[in-house]
Amino acid sequence: MTLSIFGLGNIGLPMTCMFAQYYKVIGADIDKGRIEKANKGISYLANEESFPEILQEVIKKGNFEATIDLNYAAKNSNVKIIIVPLLIDEQEDDKLDFSIIDSVVETIAKNLNEEDLIIIATTMPLGGSRRIYNKIKEKTEKHFYLTYAPESTASPHIIKDLTESYQQIIAGINEESIKKAEDLYKTINKKGVIIASSLESAELTKLMEGIYRYANIALADEVVKICDKFKIDFKELRENFNRVPAYNLHKPSVKVGGHCIPVYPHFVLPYTEEISLIKDSIKIDRNMPEYCVNKLNDVIDLKNKKILILGLSYKGGVKEDRFSPAYEIINLLKNSKLYCYDPYYSEDEIKEKTKIGYLNITNLENVDGVILVTDHPEFKSLNLKGINFIFDGKNFLDKEKIERQGIKYLGIGR
């Protein structure tokens, strides 16, 4: 049996290597640079733990090859796994953009073999898996199987999540499809699989992973505003509230980033009411950067101030800037002199991505203040000597220690 995996990104390449420990696998991607590095055993994943060794191991076994020729990958495999992005278009009212996945589906349909198994690992909106099934049925008379098997992973431990953190959820167009996918995933997942009763049930289960967190973070953001009005320390409030095991007030944020949590709510919007918790959560989250900047500006006039944005990644410990709050903060501070620093990005990368200056954290005496947007562990013990103020957008730093240095500290609900 030979597998092809379409999409060799942050999840696709680790997934390819996990299956390549047991099967022949063809990894397909349109990025020529990725293909060249993968075939040489060079990892281009900045975040994944212990990954290069696994990649080199499966190449040595002869179980892995990467190709830019998607037709070749589809034609020469019995199992086809789709793990390419499904995006939202912010310029088009957050409309779902199926263009990438539709292109892959068309390639698969054109090169389908009799009795092939197609697995959709990309997170789908409700009805998305059935939509793919119908598109392929329209283009071929060959008999095939189809399942939906969404991943539940997070950097920098994608390999661990794929193989031992959680059971794999599987749903299929029929029982035969489910059985084939179940046998396959049991080879890599030590926890086994859970069979959902329908494709739509599996789709909503996966989407709820992001929606649950997104709505709860929005709740925390709203509580933050109440705390600010009454001068209550949110961090203290949260610790006291969460003393009861049944309660879990989430941490607030200057804005939620990444390619999952802020995206998944849009996958269910067509099926929500006009007044909706999910719609309100999106609005609350998108307003948080402005709320934070206004809070800081009410205390310190930010016009012409030299400010260092600490962090470009959307979360600590990884190199990933998809929907990073840093970009929103930069757009809101056009009347300030801005710099950015992130230990996971080079000076050139930061300048190219942000279009503002670069400043190393060893030169803080050159700025008036700092806005922290990423909770990188490297920032935990920062020497802030020389600055006048800091806005802690993650409630990550030691407020009391900073204030003892004579530095004005503001945080989320603090």
C-alpha cells in the first residue's frame, strides 16, 4: 500500500513521516523549496520537536519521497490524504476560500484508481466533507472510499499529538470507508480511534475545539473590561475563581491568533442566528487590540513615543505569525515610532513582515516603552531597565517586580 499526502506544511510533513514509518508515502506540495529540502532530509519546520531525525530516518528506510508533481502522487497511491489549507478571505467578509482544496480534489479525481481511499484531514466546515465526496463522484465512475479524519494538534508537539495525545476521530461516507481508515490510523495512534456517527458530527466536533476556546477567551476579555472599571486585578480574580475544579475562566488576550482558533468560528456562521454568541465572540476579539491601545493611551500619550513591540508570533514558543496581534497593534500606532523584536525571527524577516524598525532587547534604553504581544519564554526574565512603561498583552510578566523598578505597568485587566 502506498499513501500520498497532499500538503507538506506544519502538520502535513510530520504526518507524512509518521505514516512513512509503516508504509510507502509520497508527499506532495506545490512549494518547490519545501520539496527540495524534504527530499534531502532537511526540516523547514521551525517549531517541531525532534523532527529532523524522524524525517532522515524514513528517507533512509526508503519509505518517503516528496514531489511537486501532484498528478504523480495521486496516480501512484492507494490512499490519498488531504491536509492543505482552507482559508478565510478577510477582504471578502471572511468568506471561505476553497480554491486550494478544490484544486487538490480535482487532481485526485482525475488520477483516481479503483478502490482508492480518500482521507480529508483538513478541518472542514459543516457539509464540507460531503461536498468533496460529491465533487469527486461527479468527475469519476470509479469506486472509491472517503473518510474525514481531522487532526488535533498544536506546535511544537504535533508528532506527539498525532501519535499518543488523543484518540483519532474518524467518520466516513460508509462503513467500508470507516473500516479502512480505522485500520490505517491504528498503526500510528497509540490511543486508537473514535468513530463519529456522521461526517457532520465529526466536522462539528473538530470545529468545537476552536470555537469553545474562542468563545471562552471572549468571555474573559469582557470580564477584563469590568475589572478595569472597578480596578480589580483580573489575574487575582481568575486564580480565585478557578479554585473550583468545575470552573475554567480562560486567560484573556490582546487578540487571538493562529490558523485555527480565530478561523473555525467562521466555518459555522452560516448556521447561527443573527444574535449569536459566536458572532459576538468574533467582534469582541477583533476589538481587543484597539481596547488595549486605548487603555494605554489614556495613561500615557503615545504620540511620537518610541515603542518596542515584543513578539511577532501569535503565541509563545513557536515561529508562526498567522493572525498575529502584533500586526493589529502596529496598525493602531501609526503616530508612534515603532520597533519590533522576536527571538524566533531574524532582523530581515521582522522588517519585511512588519514594515517597521528592528530593535534588539539589549537596547531597551533607546525606547520609551514596550508592548508585549507574545508570551515567549525568552521574555519572562527580561531586563526592562531604562523604559518608562510596559503594556503586558498576555499578563505574562511579574507586575510587582516591574513596578518596583519604577516602570509603569499595565496589563489585560491589570
